[in-house]
Amino acid sequence: MKRFISLLLLVVSILPMHAGIMRTDSIMPEDSVVADTIADNTDLQLSLPDRLRQLLDNDIFERTQVGIYVYDLTADTLVFTHNERQCMRPASNEKLVTAIVALNDLGVTYNYQTRLYADHLPSDTDSVFVGRVYVRGGYDPLIDADDLRAFAQSLKAHGITRITSPIGLDLSMKDDKRMGWGWCWDDDCVPLTPLLYRNHDSFADNLRRIFREEGIDWEGTTEERTVPSDATLVCTRTRNIDQVLLPMLKESNNSAAESLFYQLAAQGGKPRAGRKQAVAHYNALFKHIGLEPSHYQIADGSGLSLYNYLTPEAIGRLLRYAYNNDDIYRHLHPALPIAGEDGTLRKRMRHSAAEGNVHAKTGTVEGVSTLSGYLTTATGNVLCFSIMNQGVRYSSTGRNFQDRVCRALCR
């Protein structure tokens, strides 16, 4: 028996990390970074393309794949490419694409809306409100206690202090799928629902708690029910797109990205819209900038799915499009992580010309590491870039290579 237990412990100790844990962009402790063999001593006398070729001259690329696209936005010229049209999994670089498509199609002043309705308001002679109350979900991942208190106070302002019927939760903004296409069963992810509370699937529980705290007598039961067309709007809570972009890009929040994905899906007005309606927006922008949509696959808004396929060129072309559209760029650029300073890049590229300079989105799923964004060269030119590493056993191998490319671009 002791021998069996010892053997079991040995097997557990060598198992790979749980896929749900690895499928994030969380910061790995610095002492956990696995060393690689890529040298960081490129010859500064060489041209920039030749310095990048030096970085690619390494035996790790006999076993792994990498694609690179670098474009000088100031000079409007291509700087360097390598496997730029190879389809790879973007991981959370998908969020960068989602942000650009959303800012383009929804607009930079777009507001999320979560609405409270009653099917009739009580008159002065009513002693008890016998009608129904409804909440129509707008897939705002950041709804908090202030929003729910505003709902409670609005009901009280209309004389509603006791609710005898279940509150209807209208989830018709999107389809009934709780997970994205291609998500793994063991991914630790927030369910896809248009009614969240502080990015958790606990809206009803917190509505019950806050209504009680605000003095509304309600038994606390809910049911899924669509708001009737003749119901009266009581209160609307809004959130602007910038508030969602920050956690989505800085901290790589999957749920925030999926909320934007379904905002796009809902734009056509179709109830219970889904992936097909959202992807139409991505494909339209691909076509607009001269890319063939059939060459790529969009499975979700966050990059969590293993079914997403993009290329460094496609991401780079979208970054160019965003840069050349001032409204989009002004909202996108400040939301990106900054090397050595914040977000998922806060521990990377420190003590180099890239620190405080590189503004880029990271991406990590099992075997994949990506980085795409903007930086400024030593001569003052603004570049956009996309680096996609695939087939890497350790994500740190991809991160180390990407950091060296960025340092080479900044020097």
C-alpha cells in the first residue's frame, strides 16, 4: 500500500499544469520563467531586419513556430515579416481584434445599458404593488452594488416597496449558450450570461441582498421572462465602452471581451443573437481593410477558444487601421498594457528602452504565446507589430523571444 501511495504521488508531481490555469494571461512569478537559449546580443551595426533575423537563427524554431509582422506607421512602410500569413491561435490577442472591431462598429461613445421595468406603476390608491418587475440584461460585466441600489431606489420613488411576484430576468439579448465555441470543459471561466454582478454569475443573489438592504419587501424569487412590450421603463444604468476596455485589455479579462462580442451580435436587433451575428462584424472589417475573411476563423471574443485562427499580418493590418483612425486609436492605445508598468506587461521588459514604451496585448493558452501592439523607435517612428509563438512547451520561451524582439525594435 505504501508503495502504491508513493507511486501515485510521483505521478501527480509530474503531471502538467491544469489546462484551465494555463489558459490565462496572469503574470508568472519571475523565478518561474524557464530559461531559453535565444541570445540577446544582436549586432547593433546591422540593420533592424538583420537583427531580427539573428534572433530567429536559433534551434528552438526547429521545434516551434513563430510569425512576425512589423510595420512603420510613421514612414508608412513594411519593416519586417516572417511567416506573417501562417494561421495560428491568437490566444488573448483576440481581445485586441475584438476591441478594434467594437470601437469601429459600436463607436467610441457606446454605452452598455441594463434596464429595470414594471408592467404597470401603482396609483396613489394602491396599497400593494401586484404587478411584475423585470430586469433586461445588457451584458454589462461591471454591474455593482451602486447599480442595484439605483434600481431599488427608483422602485421606491414610484411607491413600490413590496413585490409579491417573481422578478423577471430578461436574458434575450443573447443565445442561451453558457460557454463559447471551442472552450474546454475545465476552463475556469465566467458563464456567458447578460446579467452579471461584478463579473460573476451572481446577479440574482445580489439583487435579493441589496433590495432587502434598501427596504424593499420581496421574497427574492426570480424567473427568466422577456419584458412585455407595454412595460414601463423605471431605471437605466449605463457603462461606457472605455470602462470595459480597461479590464479587458490591461488585465486580459475574458468576460469583458465576451460582453463586447455579444454587444456586436445584438446590433442587428435579432433576439438571442449569437456567434454568427458577432462574426459578421469581424468579417466585414477584414474585408474593408483588404483581407479575405475566409482565411481566418473567429470562435469567440476573448481568445479562450482553441478554434480561433488569425495571422500576424491580419492583426498587424488591424493595428494599422486603428492607428489611422484617430477616434479608435485614442481609446485603444491607453487601454493596452504598458511594458514594465501595468497590466499583464508590468513585469516584462524592465530596465530597457522598451519599458514604458511598448503598449501591447499579451496572449497565452496552452502551447501558445502572443504579443501585438505599438512602440516608438529610438528615431521617434511609431511601429505596430504582431508576434505569434506556437508549439512552445513553456510560455516563457515565447515571452522571452517577444521581449527581445521589442527591445531590438526600440533600440
